[in-house]
Amino acid sequence: MREAAAAATGKRTESAASRRRSSSEPPRPSSPSPPKAETPATPVLGEVAEAAEEEQEEEQQQQPEEEEQEQEQDPTAEPLEPMEAGEETPTSYGGRGGGAPSVPASLLPVPRMSVVILVVGTRGDVAPFCALGRQLAAAGHRVRLATHVDYRGDVAAAGLEYYPLAGDPKTLSMWMVKAGGRLIPSTSEEIAVVPAKMKMLREIIWSTWPACSAPDPEDASKRDFVADAIISNPPVYGHFHVAEALRCACRCT
């Protein structure tokens, strides 16, 4: 027992001595860190501006050279010309390489259309639309002007196709003058003619459909006609419905 106690006491003494030695030893010097690489200095703003100007000058010098090379490759190429009235519309141009041509929109041809002009009113209402129809016909479109039978001669004199719309312009004018331009009747006299007004209005509206989709009943050739676009004045009333049925463009003016 005494021997075991002495051995334990000796071990404790040795461990305490080793702790004292480790605490009394000076700290070991740390290994030196490698020197940091110096970052290059950023360029001055003036140098950046000079470099940008040089690149811009080089691009400007290259542009004339590229244009000269394109002209040398195809010296016989000619610019596209606008289509004349009555000329057929080509399906495609097929420019260089078969792609779309890079030409101004004003030089591209406008597709030929069948245009119907619907007019209800007096001769003063019809005359401006005859002038419009002549301009559309000169641009190569097929133009039909549909209005009252009284103005067939005016339409023919303008060189346009004709279709008869229902309604009597003289009676319509008389009603308009008596009503003072009002749509809703306000006197007993105006109320008395409401059934006759509704009957004539119904006839006008129903005549707008064949005016946009049927041959002229007095045309001996009976040429088919289906409107691609409709132009109308407001008293026609049926133009919007016909345009919706035909799925075509419509302009009320």
C-alpha cells in the first residue's frame, strides 16, 4: 500500500513540474507570411476616353469599305419601283438570299381590294364619296358606290360601279327638316310619321347586305362582288352589322 501511494505521488509531482516548464518556455516565432501581390493601378479616365474614340474612328472607317464591297458584289442590282394602278400584286419579292427586301414601306405595293361605299342622304352627301371612290379606283382598287336610285347617273359619271340602296332621299330630307335634326319625336306630327320612318329605315338596313355581297341587279355581266372593306356615312346604320358578318374592315365617316 505504501509503495502504490508513493508511486501516485511521484506521478502528480512530475505532471506539475512539466506544466511549470511549458509555461516558462518562450513562445515560438511564427513563420513569416508570403508577401501580397500588388494590384495594378486602374487606368486613368482620360486614357479610357481616348481608347473609346479610337474604336469609334475605326468603325467609321470600316463602314464605307463595307458599302463598296456590297456594290461590287452586285453591280447590276436595281431598286424596287412602286406598283402602278391595276398591276397584279406579287406574292413575294424574294430579295438577296430569298429573304425579305429592306425597302421603305412607301415602295411596298398595297393589295388590291374590293371596296364598297354606302351613302344615305342627298346629292350633297353623295358627291364627296364619288371623289373618294375615284381616288381609290386610281390606286388600283375595285370600287362600288351604293346609294339611292336617284343618284345612279352621278355614280356612273364618276366611273364607279353602282348598287341601289333603298330609301327615298327627298322624303328623308323632308322628315329631317320638320324634326329639326332630332331623332326622338317631340310633336304629334312627328309621332304620326314614326311608322313610315321605321319602315323606310328597315328597308335601307336590309339593302346594305346585298350591296356588299351581290351583283348589281341591272348589270348585264352579273359580276360577283364581295367587299373587303366598307366605307359608310352614319345614316346607313347597317354597315357595322354587314362588316361583322363579312369579317372585313369598316370605316364610318
